Amino acid sequence: MSLIACAISLSFQIFYTAHLVKIEDWSALMDTTHATALATAVLLIVTIVLNVITLLMYRYKMAVNSNIKMNDIYQENH
């Protein structure tokens, strides 16, 4: 879900930049380009890091649950 939100945010930024080019507002482009690039990079990095953390937590939880189930099965048989 957060990847979709990130993609939508980046798309809107691209559309806005295209709009500024279309109306030939070069001063607005020059004023905002560096901040836009920085904000885009930060948004993308934070989104990737949060998704990796979520994936690792999910895998850990699944592994713990799997071990608990295996221990239950082992104890039932012995």
C-alpha cells in the first residue's frame, strides 16, 4: 500500500513539473528542482526501508509461528 502511495506522489510531482514546462514557467522550475529531487529521494528511500522492515517482521513472525507449530506436533508424538 505504501508503495502505491509513493508511486502516486511521484506521479503527481512529474505531472506538476510537466505543467510548469508546458506553461514555460522556467523560474518556478529552477526554484523547485533541487528541493523536488531531494524530497523524491527521501520519500523513495523511506518507503523502501519501511517496506523492508515490514517484510522482515512478517517473515520473523511466520518463522516463530512455524516453530511453535512444529514444537506442538513434536510434543504430541512423544
